[in-house]
Amino acid sequence: MYLIILTYTQGLEKIDEHLVEHRTFLDKYYSQDKFICSGAQNPRTGGIILCNADSKAEVESIIREDPFHIYDAASYEIIEFSPTKYANAFKVFIK
């Protein structure tokens, strides 16, 4: 499992220009059961995506499709982790 931390590298005006495209990108990977949850940071300096990919290489490939990446509007930190404790409802996401 991977935590993807986005940090905006451009102002919110530029981010908002690509927000609809970014949400379409998110929808694609939600429909493939790769994304578990996502949202904006508070304050709005970036976002977080919880991703259930098979490898870091797959996460990097997915990120390359994000309009925020394509338009150089965000940087990305990828943190791999293995959930060892979780709520019963979360069990469906564990591979």
C-alpha cells in the first residue's frame, strides 16, 4: 500500500485550472480499485492519495498520468507501508 503526498508547486489559480482533469484522473483509478481515498490537505497546500498498487513502479506510472504532474503543478512523495492493524471494514483493501 502507498501513501502519495502531493505538494502544490504552483498557485491555487493554476491548480484550479486543472482540478476537473485531476478529478477525472482520480475517478479512473478509483474505478480500477487502485485508489482507496483522497483529498486536499488543510491548509490547501497539496493533497493525499491512499493507493493500493502492486509496486512503487506502478504508483510512479499512475502519477505520470495526473494532470497536476503533466502541468508541473505538484511534486509527489511516495511512502510505501504495510498495514498491520486496521478496522475490520478496511480489510477488503489488504492484499
